[in-house]
Amino acid sequence: MKVSKSDKTLHLRNILSIAAGLIIGLILLIAGTGKLFGFGQMPGQTEFLDRFIPDFLMTPEFARFIGMVFIPYLLPVIEIAIALFLLVGIWPRIMALIVIPLTLGFMANNLWTIGQGVDKFPDCPCFGIWETWTGVRFTPTQSLYIDIGLFVLAVLIVIILPGRFFAHQFWFTKRSNNN
């Protein structure tokens, strides 16, 4: 039986989108669990938010929420949730669309950190306690490269994932014709 060029292209697009989703999912799972298991650690780089959030929004209550709830607790949970959805194959295109602004925020943070100099921020606590346990630390520049890679992979998923907008990966639905 001869396989058509369109079947080969569809198969390649599916494999590439699965691989991209798995890579993003694994990185976000490691980053999210590392931060969450750090139990509310607040990285010093968050002072860059004053530069990006308008003054009228940066009320004391909002600043407390960002610093005491969102970054130390909600952001890791969001990363883990996105990771699990991508690893399982549920709504990969939607998850990739969420990853895009997330990585843009991470890139803005890393660019600001790089601009502050390595003396002030020699490393990025992107992976939380896993950095301490493994001894592997990333500089803000290395973290920026990772974020750029995540951004490109997320855009790739949005563009090449076969099927409808809300499509799942075939192993999730157990029917490849629902892609």
C-alpha cells in the first residue's frame, strides 16, 4: 500500500508537535515542581515587575498578591498544570498558546536581569530546589536561551499541530481520526 505525500506530511506534523509538547511539558514540570517544592521562595529578579506593571495597578495589595501568592505559589501550579496537559496530550494547541505569553514574561525577566549585571544576579532560580539538589545552575543568559526555545516550540505546536483547534493527541482519545 502506497502512503500519500499528504499522509506523510500529516504524520510528520503530528510527530513534531508531540515532540515539542513533550519537551515543553518536561521543562515546565521540572521548573514548576522545583519552585513549588521550594515552598514560597521568592526570586530576587521579581523587582523587574515595577518596570512593566503600570503604577496605577501596582497598589500595595496587588504587589503583595504578586509577591506572596502569584509568583511563589500560583505560577508553579500553572507551570505544572500546563506541563501535565502537554505531556498527556490534552489541548496541546491551547496549552501552547498559554505558554507563549508565559515565556515572553520569562524572557522579559531574563533580559532585565541580564541588564542588571551578573554581579547582582549571577544565576536564575528557574528550576527551584532541583538546582540545589543537582548543583546545576543556569545563568540568566542560559535561561533566556531555554525560554526562547520554549517559545519557538510553542509557536511550532500552534502552527503545525494537525486537527481542530481543541484537538487532543491520538493516545488521549484512542481514536486517531479525532485529531
